[in-house]
Amino acid sequence: MSSDLLRAQIIALTQELANRPLDSDLDGWLNRTHGPGTATFEGLVASCRTGVAEGWLCNREGGGIRYGRIFKPAEDLHGFSVDVVDMQDIEGPHHRHPLGEIDLVMPVEEGALFDGRPAGWLVCPPGSAHRPTVTRGRALVLYLLPQGQIEFTPTH
């Protein structure tokens, strides 16, 4: 498998996300419409797990986190970039989302949480910031960033 299937899956999803505000309404809609047990969710999980196993996804490592930007922002992706991280019981670097962030939480180990959330979607509104944290095991997290915008907080 290559990244082509994953890109096609993301294109189909971002068609539905284009021009929608990144807010709690979108969070609820994504979890109801494309949450665990749906074809969208299960397809993305399968593609991400395959990509990690085949080595073309999360092929970099820093600070105990495996990561990689798989797609830069593009017109067919409706301006979103796509990153995937592989985290286990770890806190990541603090960062801000100038235009927001949409996260797909995919536990590898049952019960793993991302920022306290189980399997499913988490929408962070524009201007929000966090230190992404996985607890209770290992999880993959797919990030959709409008225009690829993210601002990491400098460390002192």
C-alpha cells in the first residue's frame, strides 16, 4: 500500500469539512457522522496502521514521539495539511493552532486517551493551544491543520 489510499480518504473527508468553522459543533458532527464504527473512521485507522507498519508513516522521531507530515496543504485536500504521530504515555511539545486543528484519535492500545479523549475526533478552535498528551497506552493521532499552520512554543 502507498499513501494514495490515505490521500483519497482524506480528500473525501475534507470535501465535507471545507468552509466549516472549527468548533464544538464540528467536533460533535464528526463524532456522530465519522466516529468509531463508521466506514470513514475504520478506513482511516486501517490506512494509518498499515502506513506505520510499512514505514512510510511516522517515519521520524523526536523526544520519544514518532511523527511525520504526510501531506502538505493542497487544493485537493481543501487547504489542510496532514500529519500523523505515534505517541505512548507521553506529553508532546506545546503549540498553538492559529486556524484550529482537527484530530483523529486512534488508540493502538485499548483505553489510550489523547488529551483525555478516547477514540474519535477532537476539534481545537482557532487560537487554541495545548501540550498534546497521550495517556493510558499508545495511540496514533492524525492532525488536519488548515493551511498547515501550527506555532510551536519556543523552549527556554
